[in-house]
Amino acid sequence: MLGSTHGTLTTDFRARVEACGETPRTAVHSTAAPAGGDAAELDVSGRPLHSDVPDLDRFFRPESVAVVGASDADGRPNTGITRQLIAWAGRVGARIHPVHPTRATVFGLPCHASVADLPEQVDLAVLLVSDPLPVIEQLADTKVKFAVAFASGFAETGEAGAAAQARLASAVKRSGLRLLGPNTNLNAFEEFRADLDGPAIALITQSGHQGRPVYTLQELGIRLSHWAPTGNEADLETSDFISYFAEQPEVGAIACYVEGLKDGRQFLLAADRAARNGVPVVAVKVGRTETGARMAASHTGKLTGADTVVDAAMRQFGVIRVDGLDELQDTAALLARARPPQAEGVVVYSISGGTGAHFSDLATEAGLTLPTLSEDKQRELHQWIPDYLGVSNPVDNGGHPVGDWRGRKIIDALLADPSVGVLICPITGPFPPMSDRLAQDLVEAAEQTDKLICVIWGSPVGTEDAYRTTLLGSSRVATFRTFGNCITAVRAYLGHHRFTAAYRSPFDEAPRTPSPSFRKAHALMRPGQQLSEHAAKQLLRAYGIRVPREQLVTSAAAAVRAAGLVGYPVVMKASGPQLGHKTELGLVKIGLTSASQIRDAYRELTDIARYENVPLDGVLVCQMVERGVEMVVGVTQDDLFGPTVTVGLGGVLVEVLRDAAVRVPPFGEDQARHMLTELRGHPLLEGVRGAPPADVDALVEVILRVQRMALELGDVLSELDINPLMVLPRGQGAVALDALAICR
């Protein structure tokens, strides 16, 4: 377990942190709206620019609680729940009021016939009834702040259940209260250990059982502060709790199990708030495959969204996505408690050369940096390690030095290296007394350094004293059971701090008003129709995106005149509102160099169009642009996040390689450039096999202009493809050779 974070904070944030008795975490360029948000501030597309943070203090620590449907009858499910709620109320200092129409008392407490008979206004109403809708309507008059509905049979069951949930959500909205559920459970009322200190993990799960591994981290000495089991999210959702937890000074990390996102925009705003405050969010998001997506929908009744978009959106806003619950618990624990890194370098130190080599291979492949230790450092290490053993990194001590005073000297020397920010020691199995002494030396060294020390205890038994007492008893050493989980967590730790150090919220720079291009472009849109290539290129021109010299003609003679104006050689293409893939129909002719070829091409293109019964608005005579890298830039509409921008290798490669990167607007120039580095084909832009470097700056400018188009025309633009976008050699720009636009 690890030490708390520290850093430079604003005065107000530091005061709130220290008032709670916590070591302050680093605040990163925080310009977030105050709790409660600024719901009136909208971007150019009419979407909010700040998350609305619900004041959930009275949910987690209410002063008074009503239990509707309370029972103390033997054998009744509600009896056990009532008993647990009474115990929880005692722990948080809340007055509890049972409600049941036929009982005078429940567990010795006065029982009220209905919510109308409650003796005071309550903060929280827990509904142990099969149909919460009538009770919600009754609660509207009591001014209750929060309610919890356990009942199932809503959106998770299909169309009829979804309709019932919609009615429930509508009643909640009218009532003014906030609802957790339906189809939730008792996890919000679990007992958390009060004897643990340091930054805590706040847990959010849509399926309560999936949070159990994180909850049991308390048995290893890691503190938990909250658990929000969101269920079907008829009202309160994952995003609400992320926004709230990101403002709580005791929270060092937020761990989430997400089956489906209710509102993509709100999720990004919540992630943005966490990023501004430097609070890591670690998430398991199911639905990577079609099967997983179907299962998630049947369980929570929500859209899972295209997983590539979800994945990209999470990376864009710093949410750390992991695959398994074991990775969730280990990564969240490390991020919650580790101090910020002083260096990116990782040194691997082990008793066994084979162990060190194996771990180093895996770590390097995962992208961790293992710097070669300097010659001076290696000479220093060879004072205590035999000369025939490798100490360049990984460091093999051969075993014997860890059994005496030399072991601690080696560890201290490694931690003193300025290139080292993380020391990882894999202990594949117990080998007392050496492994016991090694574990003790690592724990003692961790108490005297700000650098991160990780240990992988590989024994499958896990009952050894060196593991259970020495390592798990340390609040400063991060202990793992597998190589993979350690690598995942350390990579996330270094990546999180790298991300937050450079983070600037894209919502701060998002456009609030339409650009001068908007009115002209909007006039070109045709609801429910696909634009012709000619019209789509006019749309691009309106936003300052360069297209080839070209003319639209309706006769062979006009085509010849146009070719003379455009300049030979030329490309001729049929242009019509129903044409998508023109090449497959033979409706593109390239490299035409004479008037006779122009006339023949015009006749052939129009003949094919008539034969295929494809209406044309004319034939385009275009400048031929040959030298460059073919890319694709486009816009699609995602069910969860709205307009998304995609860039990838263009031409036929877009379908063959599917090499593309996605971002959700708004985003800045840095993210546009990151999109390019994510592509497997990125080296083509740098120049390969003698080709000149491409004009990446021009490509980035096109991406940003397309993003502006997506934001401003999102209500009328369903899809846009610029393919190919020819990126010319550096300094020469980029030209949209073809474009397809579909209106909503």
C-alpha cells in the first residue's frame, strides 16, 4: 500500500482537503465550474460545457432515513434489509423511520402508515416495494432529497420494462428528488473499515457483485470511502457519482464497473472534472464484443455504444480502461495512494536473472521505459554484486547479497539513480530466509523514499509471513500477485500523471457561437439526402478545406473547355446525389491528357449512369493530384456521444487495414496530433523509402476544421467522408480529392 499524493493546490482546494485530515492531492490546471455546474453554458451545438455535480452529501450521510416497506417478520427478505439499514443508520448517525401500512413498530421503532405520516422531512427514502412509482409520487410532497429503488423488472427486462422505467424517470423528474436505481442493491449501505487511513477508493458499479473484489481490498489495508451501485440509472448515473467523487478530498481514485453509459456527453464532462482535479478514474467497461454488448443491454437496458468510440473517448479524457476486476482493484489501489513519479524510468531488481529478464521483456513490450543504468552506477552495484552478473537493468543480484547488509545497499543505490522513478522487484516464490530479508529491506527502503516500490509476490499460497505481514503491512509498498497486473498498474500510474500534467480541458476552448462558415454550409444541407460530390465539396470549401481545381459540366464540349481551364492531366467523375462508391461502377476516369479522351470519357460516364439508372447533376472535371499520402477524415454520429471525428489511412486501405483513430469533439490540436501517432500507418506521414515527409500541419488543420463542422452541423450532418484526402509533401498542404456527405 502506498503513500498519499502531494503537490501545489489552490488555496480553496487545499483548505477543503486539509479540513478533512487528508494529504492534499495535486490539482491540475483546474478551471472547473463550482459544484452544481453551470448548466446554462452551452457549446455551439447546444450541449453543456460543465457537469452538474449533485450534492450527494445527504445521500451518503443523511440525518434522517425513511424505510418504506420495512419489516421485522421472520423469513421476509425485507426484514434482513431493514436490519442492515438500521445498522447503517446507526453508523452514520441518522434517525430512521420505518414505514408500513399495517405495523405499529418495526424492530422496536415506531412505524408510520405512509410517507405522509413521517414526523420530519427526511433526506433519504429507501423503497422496499415492488412498484416504486406510487411511492415516488407520494414523496413529491414531502420534499425528500433522495430515494433508492431496489425493485427489478424495468429496462433490463425488455420493451415493457423500459416503458415502465420511463414512467418512473418522468415521475422522479417531476418530484424534484434524485433516485438511485431501480434494480440496485444494498452496496451503498455497506460497512467500511474506519481504522484505515490515506487516500481512499470510491467505487461505482452497475452490477453490485462485480464490486466485491474492490470492496475486499480493505482486508489488505486499502481504504474505501463510498460505494455507488447505480443499477438501471433511471435518474442518478455513473457520471453523477464520478463528478461528485472527484470533488471529495478523501478520494484518491475512482474505480468503476460500467455496463452501459446512459449519456455519453455527461460521462465526458464527469471525466473532465476528474482530470481537472487530478483524480484518476479506472474503469472496466463491458461490451468490447458484440456478445458482450448484447449481454450488457439485457442486464441494464442501455446502449453500450460502438466500443471503438467508447475506448477513444475514455483515452481522450484520461479514463484508464482495464479488462478485469483484478486489474481494476490493483490499478485503482496503486493510483489512489502512490506519490507522483519523479522519473519515468523503471528498474527491475530480482534474485534470479531469469525472473528479471522475463519481467523486463513483458514490461518493455507494454511500453514501460527501462533505462540502461550508467557505467558509474553499474560499478557501484558491483561493489555488492558479483562482476559476472548483469546490473545494467534488469539487475540480478544472484541471491546471496539479499541475505545480509548488502541487500539494502543495492536497493538504496537503485533508488538514488535520477533516471529511476519506479523499482519493481518480482519475487516468484518464497525462498526463506532470503525472500524474507528482501521483503523487509524493500519495506524499510520504501519508508525513506518518495519513489514507487512494487513487489510481485508470485507464490500461489499467499500465506507466507513475508507476504501477509511484511508486504501487506506496509502502506508504502505496492504488492501484486501477477506480472501482468503490476505492469498494467504501473503503466497506468505513469500515464495518468503524464496526462494530468499536460491536461487542458477541451471544454474551455469549445466554440460557443457558430463560425462565419456555418450559415453558408447549413444552406447546402438537404434533410434525409446524400449530397453529390460536387455539393459535398462545396460544404468543405465553406469550412476552408482545400479541394482540387474542378468544374461541373453537363456536356462533352463543356468538359473539354473545363479541362483546358483546370489543366491537364485531369480526372473525370460522375457526380450525383445517389453515388457513393463511384469507382466500382466505372464512374471515375483518371490521367486524361487530350480533348478526344475527354469527349470519350464524358460519353462513357453518362452511358454508364443511364445504364445503372443513376441520376447525375453533371460530370466533374478535376485537377489530378498524384503525389502525397492518402488519408481519410470523417464524421459519424454515435448513439452515446453524438458526432465523432475519425482519421485514418485513406483510399482502399481504409477498408482493408481499418487503421483509424477516433475522437469526440471538442478536442484541441494536441489530440488531433495524437490521433495521427495512434495509426499503424503513421510512418507514411514521416516519409518512408525516400518519400518526403507529408504536411502533417495541414492534415491537423483539416481535422480541426472537420471537428468544427461536426459541432456546428451535428443536428443536420449524419455522415461525412473525405476520402482520399491527399496530404502533400511538407509545406504544400492537403487536398480533399473526394467527399461524401449524408444529411440527417
